[in-house]
Amino acid sequence: MRPRNLLIAIAASAIVALLVLSFLDQLLVDYLWYGRLGFGGVFNTTVGAEIAIFLVVWLVAFSAIFVSGLIAIGSSRNHERLRVVRRPDEMVEVTLPELIRALGERVPWRVIVAGGAAVLALFAAQGEAASWDTYLKGLLRRAIWESSSRRSATTSAFTSSRSRCSRRCAIFS
Amino acid sequence: MLIVLSAGMAIAVYWARGALDFKESPPRVSPGAAGHLSVLLGLFFIQRAMSYWLGRFDLLLHTDGVVFGLRYVDRILWQPGLWLLVFLALAAAATCMYNAREIGLRIPVAAFVIVFGAPRSS
């Protein structure tokens, strides 16, 4: 591997490692905190819900955006290949679509659309995963209703640390 | 959000492949692109109609400083207003779906202005 490529690979690995670590340290602190309080099940359920919602929404969003892109490719198929000719004596403005059209069908449209759909689906999935408590409230509404009717003294003692638990404990208390 | 992202992807592909040309005024749109974007806009209006319909229930739970719940102005103005927006959004969705056959820009633009221009003027 060339030294330049090696440097780029090392820099990319360092950035990815920092991003992953910044995410994992919060997760580890939460895991230890809930485990010490005896609410390890709460942590597992909420993290599981976040991951499940993220995966399902990502898959649905990716499919919808990818299909939309494929329809767009199919609907704009009948375009003649453009030949961009540069004349030294005149200034002609060439736009990006014209340059792309000059490449004809050599552009891997399906791959580009799939990549774009994968990235855009991340935004949709992240937004929905942040609303995990809404989904859990809907799924566990019966259990929440029953537990709210027979709250014990343990719960009221536990609410002193609610600022740490935030939404997670609000649902499961 | 899903419909907006799908429309964004479709517009980017149409623009890159020359089916949409923003240099001209009004923008030149190929028949295929107009049909596809009309369907997406129709789906968007259906989603808006559902959102307005659910918004009626939100009036019962919202708070405005002193008052919690349904206020007089909500009962007299906003509840019928939201019903009106539901019907407008559904009508706009139907016209957009119809436009998928007719293929033009006027009908979707008019539907968009009617649905989103009405609440601002009120």
C-alpha cells in the first residue's frame, strides 16, 4: 500500500474509532448504572427497542427511497447521449447534468441510488429510534397501565434518581 | 419524512439525468418525472390530511399558559378549521393523483398553494 493511502486509512480508522468510542462510553456508563440499581432489564429492553426500531425503519426507508430512485431512472431512460464539445473561441457554460449525460450509461446509476438511499435512510432511522419510548408505550400500554395502578414505595424511592434515568425509568417505573 | 426523502432522491436523479431542467422558467419537466412527482406529492397530501385529523385530538391536550385543554377559540375556530384542512388536503391528494395522467405542473402547484396558503392567510 502506498504511504499516502496508508495515511488516509489510518486517519479514517482513527475517526471511526473515536466516533464508536464516544458512543460506547455512554452506553457502558448506562449499562453499569442500571445494572447496579437492579434495572438491567430496563436497559436491555430500551437498547433492544432502539436497535430494533432503527433496523426496521432503516430497511423500510431504504426500500422506499431506493424504489423511488429506480422509478426515476426508469422514467428518464430515453435520453440521447450528449456530446460536450469545447470550442476555444467561445465560452459555453456546461452544467453538471450535461456533464453527467456526456458519460451516458457508463454512470452506475443503481449503485449511486442504492448508496444515496442507504445514507438517507440513516437519517429517518435515527429520528425514529430517538422516539423509542413512544413505540414502547404503545406496545406495553397494558403493562404500563397495570403497573401505574399499583405503584409501590420502591418506585417513589427510585424516582429520586429519575433525573439520571430520564425517559427510560419514566416508562418502566 | 420518508416521502420527502423519496422525492429528494427522485428529483436528484431526474435532474442529473436531464429530465428536470431548472435553467428554464418555468422549469422543464419530462412527462415521466411529472407523473412520478405527482404521485409522491399526492402521498404527501394524504399524510398531511392524517396529520390534520390527528391534530384535532391534540387540541384537547395542549396548554396555552393559563388554560389547559380545549379553549373557546379552539372549539369555534380551530376544530372546524382542521376539518377544512383535512378535506383540502384530501382534495389536493386526489388532484395530484389525477395529474399523474394529465402530466403537468399547474395542478400540483395550485394544490400546494391552496393547502399551505390557506392556514397562513387565516
